[in-house]
Amino acid sequence: MKKNVAVHVENVGMRFNLSQERVDNLKEYVIKFIKRDLKYNEFWALKDISFDIKKGERLGVLGLNGSGKSTLLKVVSGVLKPSCGNVETRGVIAPLLELGAGFSREYTGRENIYLYGAVLGYSKEFLDEKIDEIIDFSGLGEFIEVPIKNYSSGMKARLGFSIATVVEPDILILDEVLSVGDKTFRKKSERKIMSMFDTGVTVLFVSHSLEQVQRLCDKAIILDSGRLAARGPVEKVAKIYKNMTQ
């Protein structure tokens, strides 16, 4: 991988096997598995995807629902291992995907800061140092001592965002996270992301908002049914995307 490249994606494919038949319980599944009676349809969520993101570039990922955008982000962040191809990254990655997915319903917000932080690879010492900053940014106040099961989806997303963005990453991976919480928190979260941009962080950003991609990114790609349909400067790709969606 070249020295000026932060993310290198080469001929990446992601295959899922979709069962053709219903299996009602584990016993039936095991029997069918042993007898090799399970039948699958192959589904390629991504096929032959190749691109580079240079250090400091901000790449927007556009595409209709089901085009493979979120799958691509999970592959680049290491959540999913590609079925074929190669992904290389350079530096610390902060993946803002499915915020709060690692929370425990029975734990309080404060306890989940340590749990979710550990999932993201943060040390207890780091979280001890940053916990007041995390709580303050989330705006949860006294609710930080309340079990997560009593949180709204917006409250959980706010806490997840606050934990995930407390680091200073080299690569920031964003999946629709600027739409979390209420209007006030959305503005606050966008300001936070913009301040991270100012440090020269490399960004891979998925959004359904073309205007948001144009405003925040300098390069873009379009995914269409799991394949790379276009790539280049954001304004050029935006015109192609508009024509595709009219």
C-alpha cells in the first residue's frame, strides 16, 4: 500500500448464503446439516469493489437501499471479513456503525460507557479520564445512572456517538450517524465531526443525503446492486447520482 493511502480496497466481494427453506428449530437444522439437505441461494452484497482513499480525503458512499453501502463500511472497519479480495488500512479506526449496538439493556448508561468503550478497544484508564467528557457531550444528565432499557432510541444513539467520538482517530467511518438524536444534537454531532475533519482525519461516509455528502466530502463513489458504478470528485459523482435517481 502506498504511503499516502489510508484505505486500500482491492477486488472485494462479500457473499451471503440465503436459506431457500424454513428451518423451525435447532434440531431440524442439525439433522438437515448432517444430511446435507440445507439449500442456499448465493447473494453477493458486494462484487469486485476496488478504490483507494488517500490520507485526509473524505469519501462519500452513495447508493439506493440495498446497494451494499453499510456492508462495505463493515468490511473496511473489520466487522465483516470479505469473501474475496483484500482490505488494508493505516492508523487507528473509529467506526461509527449501529451506534449502541453493544449496549447491555440491564446496565446503566455509565456502566455501558465502560462496556461499549471496551468493545471499541478503549482501556479502562482512558475511559476513566474521558467519562465526564462523554457524559457531558451526550447531554443525558441524571439519566446516565438509569438502565439503558429505559432509554429511547435517540438517547442510546447519543450515548453511543459520544463514546465513539471521544478518540482522535486516523480513519473515521460514518454510517448515517449525523441523523441521530433531536435537531439540537444533530447540529452538535455535526460540529463534532467537522472538528475531527479539521485534524486531517481520513473519512469514509455513508448518507442518504446527497446534500450532506456534497457538503462534507471531496470524493465520492456510487454503489449499485453491490457493484461500483462511479467514482471521482464529489460534484461529478453527484451529477451521475442525480441522473440515476430521477
